[in-house]
Amino acid sequence: MRNLIFLLAMLLGACSAPEEAAPPPATPVRTITVAPAAIPNIIELPGRVEPVREAEVRARVTGIVQQRLYEEGTDVRAGQPLFRIDPRELRASYAQTEASLQRARATASNASAVVDRYRPLVSENAISQQEYDAAVAAAREAEANVAQIRAQLDAASLQLGYTTVRAPIAGRASRAQVTEGALVSQTEGTLLTRIEQITPVYVSFSQSASEVLAIRRAIAAGELDLGENEQVEVRLQFSDGTEYPIPGYIDFLDFSVDEETGTVDLRAEFPNPEGILLPGEFVRARIYAGRISNGIAVPQRAVTVNEDGGSVFVVDGKGMAALRPVQLGSMADGRWVIESGLRPGDKVIVSNLQKIRPGAPVTIANQASRGNTQQRARPAPAEAR
């Protein structure tokens, strides 16, 4: 009986022994197969908005400002009056010069009449040739004096016209730099205001000479396709992350390197019909400089960005998830350009990333077709996310 109880206890103990833990089930994931394709070559640079034309409105006569004739911060047309400077002193000077011209004309008319009277008398020997020559010289001197004073009158008229300060170009006028009653000087060229044309606008930026050299070498090697007559498109991003909706195009590339900064200046022109782009504003420019012939790009959702660059999960030869560090380039159309870290044929995981860990088994569900990595993959089913 004692042996029977012992045997039953042994059997019960064997039945209650813990079973070996079963391996975790494979996580269903969706992947894309990396394949080289032509992708945009995007260069990101900081830029600054500049007016396409800018004019400084300065005083051209000395006097007291009587009135400001425009509303600050509004658009003005070319020739529109902006300021009125007290014209009374210049008006008096004009009247004085005009009176001098009338006197000079009377003198010239009298001298001309004397010559006309002397001309027949010379042939009759009633007067000497010397007297006639003196009369002719006096008449010519009087005519020259008339011409001189007429020029002075034109200058006085010009100065009088400068008392009404007009806009030299059409554009947006900034705030006035002087107030009514201020003394402005022609000698110092007192600044009254500025006018900026902001439709369209320029965006200027600089690129390092080494990067320009790398682009030229890539074009020469056939790695970068940039047509001879193809316009280089530029898109802007504001400081808050929003994108300016209208693209611009490069219209100037300097062919010299700045000695102090080692950079090459570039400029793009942008339409600005709504006046959203403001002169002096700093923006982020994305320059679409051709296409990389055999580039690699993966969807943004597949990449985890960190301080060292980024990383993606790939499926290794054993069907396990493997973490692969990658060197990130620019982002184009929601896809990260991969400069290094991936090879053609790698299977990059694009779904269920929060559920997998390095070394975890995965099963590929609804795998995207092999081919151009620029094609957008169809959304994964809900159970595979």
C-alpha cells in the first residue's frame, strides 16, 4: 500500500512538471523590396527673401517737410507724390532768375538792333569797321548771357519740381523716415522712405564650393541627370514648417567663390501675387537639382530618425527583423533618400514597426511588388498594422 501511494505521487509530480515555453508567433509585416531608380536630387539651403527692385527716396533739395502725401506700408505707383517740401524759397529764386532772363533778352534784343543799324553804315564808311565789330561782339555776348540765364532758369525749375518728392518706382512704400517740420538736406541726401517691389521677389542663398564641385562631378560621371536647358525648380518652407505653394526657379548662379565664406551665391525668382513673401524673411529652400540616376528611397514611415541619422528594419535571410542603420539624404514626396546603408534587394519593413524588435520572427504579408521604389505602396490591411 505504501509503495502504491509513492508511485501515485511520482506520477502526479511528473504530470505537473512545467512545459517548455513555445516560441513567439511571427509578426505579420508589410515590406518593400529595395530597387534603384531615378529620384529627385534635392538640396536644402537657408535663404533670405529680397525685393526684386528697391529704391531709396532721398531729398534732392534743402528745405522743411510740409506734408507726407502717402499712407505708410501701402503700394504706390511710379511718379506718385510722397512728400511736399516747402517750395516758397525756391519759388522766389525761380522768379528772380526768370526776371534776369527777361532783362537779358531785352539787352540781347537791343544789341541785335544796333548791329542791324550799323551794318549799312559800314558799307558807306559812316562808322568804322572796329565799331561794327564791337557791336556784333556785344550782341553775341548778350545772346550767350540769355542762354546762360535760361539754363539757370531750367535748373531753378528743376529744383522747384523736386519740392514734390515722387516715387521713382512702383512698389510698397515703407514707413516715413522724417516727419512734418523736419529739415531735409540736399547735400546729405536725407533719406525720406524706401520703396520695394515684392511682386515677384528674389530668394538668395549660398552653397559651399565643395558641394557645387561634387554636383559637377556627378553630372560628368552620369550619376546626376541635369538637362542643359532645364529650369531648376525651388520650393520654399517657412520657419513654422508650412510650405509656400508656388514654386520658383533659379535665375542666377555666380561663377566665383566668396573668399571669406567659400560659398557660391545663387538666386531664385518667385511669384508673390498675395504678398506673402516679405523682404528680409528667412526661409528654407529645397532645390530640385536634377535626378539621381540610381538612387534609393524608402517611405518616411519606415525610417526611425535619431541623432546619428536614421535606421530601418529589414527582413534577414532567416526571416527575422534586423535593425539597419542608414545615412539619410533629403526627403522627396514623402520618401527618405538613402545615401548609404541599404542595397538593392533588401526587404524593408514598412508596417507593424511598433510591434517588432531586432531578432523577432516576422512573416511577410501583402508584399509590395519588386520594382521602382518611388511608387507609393498600397496601405496595409488593418490586421497587419
